[in-house]
Amino acid sequence: MDELELISRLREEVPLASADRAEHAFLTSVQGRGTWPVRRHGLVRLLRLRTEAAVPLAAAAAIRRRRPAGIIIAAATAAGLAAAGLTLLPGSSSLPGNTSLPRNTSLPGNTSGASPAAARLLAKVAAAAAAQPNPPVRDSQFVYLKTWGAGSVCTGRPLANSDSARVAVPGDCVPEKPDEVQFWYPVSSLCATGAFLKDGKMTKFSFKAASVDPEQFPCSGNMNYPTYRFLQTLPTDPHALLRLIQHTDGHPGLYWWAFSTIGNLLYNGSPPPVTAALYRAAALIPGVTVVPDATDTIGRPGVAVAFIFQGIRTEWIFSKQTLQYLGSREINIANGALVSQTAIQQRAIVDHAGQAPG
Amino acid sequence: MGVDDVADGWQASARAPAEIADDDLTVIRHSESDPERFAVLVRRHGPAVGRYVTRRIGQERAEDVVAETFLVAFRKRAGYQDQGRDCLPWLYGIATRLMHRERRNEVRQLRLLAASGTDPVTAPFTDRVEDAVAARGVKRRLAAAMAELPVNQRDALLLLVWAGLSYEQIAAATGVPLGTVQSRISRARRRLRQSLADLDPAVPIGD
């Protein structure tokens, strides 16, 4: 065996990187800020690139260039942290606030799961979700979401430990003012035309128009860009569901990945039996804990389940009265700073894009 | 406030048969007037560029370098002309230059592998390292030798072996004459052979 062949075998177990993550990291860095959870709103980001034309895009890139390395990531939301590739894998012991670096290739069979209090809360939340009405939905209808969200602009320095300088970046984060955005997502197809209303301006969108690769983003939706119809096809057995989520593009062994994927699916609003299964699946994830008091973006008090990853605590907040999902937020556990937040104020199925629910 | 009435064109395109994918050069030209099209290239080449960069400097630092590689490419896309319809070698070249600032990190990890037999770069992707002792010995020698290579030689060698570029593509991607690429690679190979010579009689010293 000659030396070139030996080199070709060195580190050959390093896999191809994820196209999704590369794209999201690129879009995040080009945009310069992430107001919305990137994976869910990747669509909207692509559309912003389109609707706001070339000048802001170049300007955003220029702004990004002026910032110190590492800081930019902090301006993305925590979902963005995952998408932008901050996922740090086991073996890095220099992570702050990371009590257990989770990696387990047989996660659904794991018997430990969430903390007992979190498992109890998730069971109640799941029961409340399962009791919601589940009327039939037509292909021509739209999922209506009235949402609030904000990221934050961080001026903090990277950690002193230079080898992990990008990790746990947020130092002094100033939350941005939350934006209200209303969305109309087509029930059955990413390629049909949806719309969002922001600052009084209605913008149409369609995945087709965003010129993304149709093989990676089928019109019927996928785990990262789900349609309501796609969500209806998910299994309602929590173990099966969690297995499926784990095998979504990403880091199948990472508990954080499972938690954040479920968080994205919850945000979208799925049929009640699937929503309940998502909560029950989350209860199987080790490291999920309860935060007794959490307030969402628009000031509604609640109780949350949380997962800490890379110094950021991601919370899903539920109403204490109704146990309905209110929203999520990400907090830097080093200083308590809010890194990002989203809230769902209203969710409905409507007949037309642009139509407010009755 | 309905928008359905203006959506016909898009829905028509949604039903159209899948287009044959544009080559890179075409995508780049289109992206000048339609910037978000550049994301097509990120999806197309991000996996390979990400793997190459990760293999050299480890996952933790790779994400930054890859994102910046595409940003640099995006900014310079108007200047992309004659390098070919496949822009992957161009991207490898950008990534390679950006990795120069990670040189110490790259060398540190190679030395760690040389010293301990455990590779920090592959650790996240391997559940348990159960190399044969002999294989690990070769790996450690190889890593030690690679750590000592001048960075230009290491660049040329790894663009050849890990990125799979031809000598001509390496010359274009790194902006050096073909003869220089040939000389760098042959020097690097000679050093590696020397460092491995006593381990494996099948690897002769010299050309």
C-alpha cells in the first residue's frame, strides 16, 4: 500500500456534511440575523432573499463581515444554532453548561427518558392535546399561524478557551423587538402558494419559487419542512415517532437533535393525535427537564419543558391553565439572557390565504 | 386580501415536470440577478466541501470555514468565468485558503493523533475506535509526518487525495503553476514515505 492510499484511508469515516446544514449556515450568515427559527423559517428566509432583492443580501453579508468571528452565530436563534452547525459532538469536554453530552444510538429504547417531573408534565400536555378536536382538512385549505418572534443581537466575546471559541458565544445579548407575522401555509404542498403578512404587507411564497432542490424538499413536505398533510402521516406511537425523527437528516445520536426537531414540528401545529405523540416522544428523551415558570414572547405565563445544549436552554412553554403550547424561548444559562423567542398567538385552519380565522 | 388570484403562474410551475439541473456555471450566472439561487450550489457542494474541511480541521471549526467559503464564493461569483462548469474545485480552493488560519489547529490535532493514537477529528463519527494495533501505528506515523509538512505541500497533497482534484485543478484552485503543484506533491510523498519506511517493507524509500 503506498502512502497516497494510506492517506486516502485516513479519516475516511468522516461523513459527507449535511446539505441542509450547509444551506442554513449560509443563509444565516448571509442574512446576518435570524429572527425566526431557522429550520422552520428557512422557507421564509429564502423568500426574503427573493423578495427583498439583491441589495439587502449583499449588505447583510457586509454587515456579517464586520462582526467579530463567532458573534454572528449568537444572533441566530437557538434553532438556528443547530442549523448553523453549532452542534458539538461528544468528546469535547470544554463545553460550558453542558452537563451530559448526549449520544446514544439506541435512544428510543432507552429507559431513562426525561426527568420524572418533565415526563409527568408532558403526559398531561399530551392528554390535553389529544382531547382537541381533529376535524377533516381539505387540500385547498391553509394552516393559519399568528406568531411573534425575535432573536437578539449579541455583543459578547467568544469564550476564552480559543479551541472552542464559537461555542456558547452569547455574552451580552440584547433581545430584538418581537415582530408579529401571520402565516398561511398550504395544507398539502410546499409548492402551492402560501403567504405571510408582516408590517401590513402581504407576501406570497411557494417553495417552487424559492428555487430549492425538489429532491431535498419534496412538495409533500418532510421532517424539516413539514406540511399539515405530511404531519398527518407520522406515526402516533411515540417510540416509532422518535425513531423516525432520529433518522431525519442531522445527528441521529444526539438527544438535542431529537428535541429540537420535535420543537419545530410542534411550532407548525400538527393534527392532535400527532401532537400528543410528539409530546410523548419528547418524554423519552433523556435530559428533558421542567422549568416551573416561563413567560412567552407576548407575556403569557406558563410552565415549560427544557433541554440544555451548548449553554443554551431551549424551553417549550405551555399554558398552566389549558396546557396548550404557547411558544418557545432560548436562554443563555450563563447569564440568563434571552437569545431568541417565539410565540404562537393563534392557530387555525382557514379556506384562503390572507383570511383571518372566524 | 386573498392572494390566490395572482398565484397561477407559480402553481403552473409546480406542476411542470422536473427541470434538468443547471450546471454550476449557469447557476452562478443566474445568481447574479437572482441571488438566492446561489443556495442551490451550497446544497449541491456543501456536503463534499464540509467533509473535506472537517477531515482536515475537525467538525468544530469546519462549520465556520464552510459557511465562510460559500460567503466568499458568493461575493466573488461575478468573477467566476472560465474555471469550468463544475465549481467544486474552485470552492475547495477557497476553503483551502481559509483553512490557513486554522493551521495551528490542524497541526495540533495531527500531533494529538500521532501522540495518542486517538484522532480528535474522527472521534465524533466513531462509536469506538478498535483499530488493529498495526494500523494505528501507521496512522500515528502518518499523522506525525503530515503535521510536519509545510502547509503548501499538505494543501496540494490533500486536495489530490481527499478532494480528488487533478494536478491541473489543484493548480487552478490554489493559483500556483502546475509545475509547482507537481513538485509540492512529490516532495510531500517523499517525506511521508521516509517516515513510514521502517514500518512497512512494501513502501520503498525514494522514487
